[in-house]
Amino acid sequence: MIRFVFIAFAVSVLGWFSFRAKKVEKKELSVNNVSVEKLNSELLAIDFCGEAIPVKKLVVAKKYQSTVRNYDNPTFRKLMTRTEKRMQAIESILKKHGVPVDFKYIPVIESAMSNEVTSHKGAGGYWQFMPATARDLGLVVNDTIDERKHLTKSTHAAAKYLLRLHSQLGSWTLVAAAYNAGPTHIKSVINAQNKDDYYQLKLNRETNQYLYKLIAVKEWFSNPERSRAWGSGNIVDQLAKIDMDKKNKVKDPVVSAIGIDS
């Protein structure tokens, strides 16, 4: 009788622990589901000029993460602090012309917001215009005067140029690419590859990275907390896990047989 009571007690205790383990396991699953929802709703909501960045695609996410990390340094943080007033002036001018304010970050990546920078090809000023392009936009560039170095005048010229590019390409994302590579080259690539999606185009290394730089700089200025989250690597790790789970579902013959959408 005593042996029976002991066995019954042991079974009940083991059953209680088993039940607790199942509850804990269910709780952990719930936490994982919440984190995925948070990932989708908050950390992936990145855009450029209102055009969504497809960071749910792993290849895009990896490129973006790498670029965000490149700007996480003391030099860039100092640059952010000392350019605040000039950024406000640029934003005001872009708004007057109807240009998305996300383009105010171009001088940051082109010249580190300095009017003294000149490239080896001859591009100069805040917006790094070539002399011929600057003159075409109404700026004076000669031996004694270089209006590419004038913040207000060069920004008005940049706004005109960006609007001109948009009238040719129809997408602000492609405008950013054309600002780097030139509209003729971007049109040629689009025609050759029969695609007009920046993220699917095969571009040279510099142009391929250009938009990612603009977005990363924008995010560090406007949403540093989200930028730090991307820099941690956790987001890409989670996206990679989700991607792998989807691939495994497709490979699973049981899943395929019952028609579960992956």
C-alpha cells in the first residue's frame, strides 16, 4: 500500500513538472513570436524619400547592416554635431523646390559637408558638382569665383538637378543612383538589364553602395536607436533564421504534400 502511494505521488510530481515544462516552452514560443512582430513593424520600417527599402530580403539587409556599422565611429558622430545648422538650411531649400528632404544627406557622404573638397576628377563644393554640370545649373565657376562652394547657391542648383533627374527616371531611388553614376549610365544599365529596380540592378561597386550610404546616414541622424539595433547584428541574424525556416519548409516533403504556404 505504501509502495502504491509513493508511486502515485511520484507520477503526480513528474506530471506536474512535465506540465510546467510545457507551459514554459509555450511562453518562450510566445516571446519569439512577439519579437518577430516587433522586428517587422518597427525595425524594418526603413524608407528613402517614402520608397520602402526591402530590408526583409537578406541580401539587402546584409548590405545595409555593413553600411550602418561603417558610420558607427567617433569621426562621424562629430560630423553629425557640427553640421546641424547647415543641414537645416539645406532642408529648407529642398522643400521650396519640392525635393524630398532625404537628399539633404548627399553633401554628408559626398564632401563631409565641406566646401573645400575637390575630387581627382574635378568635382567640387558641398554637392561635388563637376564644373560643366555646375555651369549648366547656373553656377559661376571660373578662375576667381566658384559658387559650388556657396551653400545656398549650390543647394538651389542641386535641387534643380535632382528634379531634372526625377523627370527622366521617375524614381527617387534611381535619382540617387544617377547622382552618383550619371543619368546616361543608369538609363543604359536599365535598358541593358530590362529592370528598373535599384536593388535588382547590377551596378558598379560605388553606385551599388551609394544608396545604402544615404540611407545609413539618414538613419543615424534621424533614428540612432534603430541604427544601433541594426549594427548589433541581431536583426540580420533573425532575418537569416526566418529565411532558413522558410527554405526548410519548402524542402519538407510533408509540408509540400499538405500545401502549406512557405
